[in-house]
Amino acid sequence: MVAEYITLDLLAAQLSEIKHQHFSGRILLKSSLGQEWCLYLYLGRILYATGGSHPIRRWVRNSTISGVDVSTAEDLQVRIKALTNISALTPAEIDSCWEYYLLVNWAHQSRISRNGLIKQIQATIVEVLFDIVRAEKVSYEQIAQQQLSPQLTLIDIDRALDLAVQQQQQWQQAGLEDISPDRSIEIVDASAFQRIVSPATYQALRFTLNGKQSIREIAATTNKAPAIIGKSFRAHLQSEMLRLVDLPDHLSPIDPDKNGFVAPLVICIDDSPFVCDRLEQIFQQAGYQFISVMDSLKAIPIVVAKKPQLIFLDLVMPNANGYEICSRLRKISTFKHTPILILTGNDGTIDRVRAKVVGATDFLTKPVQSETVLNIAEKYLNNLSVK
């Protein structure tokens, strides 16, 4: 089913309308790049928002800003469980919106102040709306259902959207429209960069520009707007002393075993509609989740956002070929061991050697056969579960 996308102006009008209708429930939004967001409403005002490419990083960052230290990626799960007693949440609360109910838990235990609670929720909602605004066109689905309870605070939709649009305009004015604030910055040419900054500045920046913090996280640490951080390094990015790095989200603090079985996600990156449709049919019938990406330029952000357990990748595509995509994915820590299976109509030795050099796991010759595809998928998914 093809999603129908609406413009920002239509989205603003729709949100304004549900405000006047005093709607309670959820608004689900999806971009053409595969990102998804959810707005939770009560009587036409926003209770909470989540989704996007970095929901856990956002939650950690905004929790820290609001006065609750949930630590860094390395010990995130242990510290969150210690701080929040996450096991006290019911399965219904976890399935509904665990981030919100952790805040409810903190509020009951007086671990977060009233001002800190409102600050975190407002910042989260505006950030989600900012990402939706950047997407320009999104699909929209309104679902009337039982709302989140209790209502910690209620945020005006029009006001929150206005703030998000203002931030987006600042981002564009800084010349950053093609850069995601969820990406990281890394020093590439240290000697050249040292020549244009003072020794003290370089010593400070070499720990900040390490490819491990997003632009938003750097902004939060330095108490500056993300647009200011991005603008300050934009010229150096163009000079190739620095580079942008795709940054995965933190692992969720929720124990997946408590949420039941989740089918593995398979992504196919191939510009052939026939191949994508065929693989979709094979995997969905076998009970897998499946996403196809036919635009190679959109492949990396979709994979980073969705975090598949298995990737099928065509070698020959316009704009960005399979070698380039595979090489970039292997540089992201989350995908260092993700099986990447090359789809090719040319079973040549040179292609195999080159693909192995950039980190491909295995080859699959076109046309794809159902039994062969499922056997190779099961083989590598089983290897992952053993690890």
C-alpha cells in the first residue's frame, strides 16, 4: 500500500483542526525515508511525542538536561534500570509508551522536579516536530484510542509547531538543510585542523568531535542551539578537515524478552521493483518484517533508523552502488556484524573479491529463489543469535 504524503502546510492545518476538535488518541506520521513518529494527544493538546532515528538518545539527553542523569551509552541500560525501577512498569505501559511512563514513575518517586518534567516533555515534543518539519512530506494517520494516563502536562499544538518551524528556519539559515542534527562530526585531518585553531581549542574539540556524539548532544553539552553548533563547523566540513558520521541510536533499556517475540527485520536495497516485491512476498509469508529501499541515496538513513537484522544489497544501482553502501554501513558500529548479502546477476570473481573487501557477508545470485533466500537468511540470523 502506497502512503499518501501531505505537505507541512496541510499538516499544520490538520493539527490545528484536531486541536479544535479536542481529539484524544494518537497521530502516527511516516516519512518517505522510513522514519516514523507518534504524537499522543488529550483533548486536542499534546501529552508526549516519540519516534525518529534517535528516540533513546533523545530521551537520555533531555532527561539529563532536565536534571536526571541517565549516564552514557556504555552503561545506559544498567543505570536506567537502577534509577527508574523499570521492572515496575506494566506490560501495557511498556507497549503503550515506555518513555512517558518512566517519567510518570520518576514523578511519583520525586526523582524529577515539576519544572524539569515540563522542560523534558516540551523539549521532546518540539524536537520530534522539528524532525517532522524537516521531512517536508509525511503520511498521517489519526487513531482514536485510550490516551496516556495520568496527564503530566498538556502542550499547545500550534505553539509547539511554531517553535519547531522557527528552529527549522534557523537550521536552514545556517546552511544546514542537507545535514541531520542526529549525525556526528569527526576530525579527519588532525594536523590541518590544528593549524587553524589554538592548542587549547584543539584539545577540547578532539574529545567532542570524535564521531560519538550527535550535533544535538554536543549542543546540549555546551548549552548552545544545534544550529549554532552546526554552523560553527560547516565550513570545516566543506574543507574535508572534518566529516559527518552516521550515528546509531542507543539500545533500548527495555528487556526485549519481556515484550515477547519480535520478528527479525529484513531490508532489501535494490532499484528493481520486481526483486523488492519478490523478496517482500517471500519474507512476509515466512513471518519476517520486511522493508524495501529502491533509492540508493536513501538507503543509509533508513538502515540507521530501522536497524535491520539482515540486509540484501544490490551491487549495480544509480547514484550510489552497493560497494559504497556496504563500506559506509561497516563503518557504523551497529552494523559491523550485521549480515549484508549481495544480490548480483553477475557471479564474477572480481565482484566477489571487491565485495568481500568492503565487508559483504555473502552472495546471492539473481533471480532469487524462495527456498535459497530463506535458507541463507536463517543461516545468518542463527549465527547472530549465537553471538
